[in-house]
Amino acid sequence: MTGMKQGAGENPFAEDSDTDEEQSPAADDKLDDEIQSMDADIESSGTTRSESGDSSQPMQIPYKFRRDGVQDGRDRVPLFLHSDTKSAERDALRKLEEQFDSNVSLTDLREALVIAGLNHLDEVETQLEDWGYGMTFDD
């Protein structure tokens, strides 16, 4: 069985000859390419174009609002902390929740702390040296 059942209704998938004359096939192809490109951009980056039609200014949807859950798009990584570090983490969480006047996910806080550390490797290096990294025991 191919095609639609014959009857009194119109075929909603039939080509409309009036619209074919209005736009050239090249214009249709260009429009399809632009739509596919925009869809790919949105899917890969969570970015959409602004409503004003300004295509040079992409609007970035924050990760917090794009995701389905706090673990969405993240790898599970075991994390073991000293009690004083865990206490400092809890204090930081409370402080940030007060600052944002909103709940902050512990998972989001931990990843933000890792990213901040990656952006300040000199401070990470100092902490590792405090723990004994870089020490030599040459006589």
C-alpha cells in the first residue's frame, strides 16, 4: 500500500503548486540548510537565537535550566574529603545559597569548585606542596 486512501478529503502531503512558483528550489534548500544548522547549534550547545531576530547574538541557556537533572551530562567521580574540607564545603554551600537566595546543588558546587581550582592551578600547586608534593629527600 502506497499513498493515501482515496476519498473526499485533500492530501495534506500533496505539493501545493501555488507555493512552488513563489520560492525557487535553491531558496528552499538554503532555508533548509539554515534550519538544520540552527538545530545542530541548539542541540550541541544549548544556544538559541534571540527573539529580536539579531542572528549575531546567540542567547546561552544556562546549564541549570537546560538539564533534566543534576547528574545530566556528568560522569560519576568518587570524591573522598577530609572532615575539615567537608565542613568548609558545607559552609560554602550555605553562604552561596544565601547569596543566591536559592538552593544550590552540592553536585553543582563541587564541579564549580573543581573548575575554579583548574582556573587557579598556582593555588592548587601550593596546596599540594603543603601536603608534601614536590619534596625530595636527597642527602
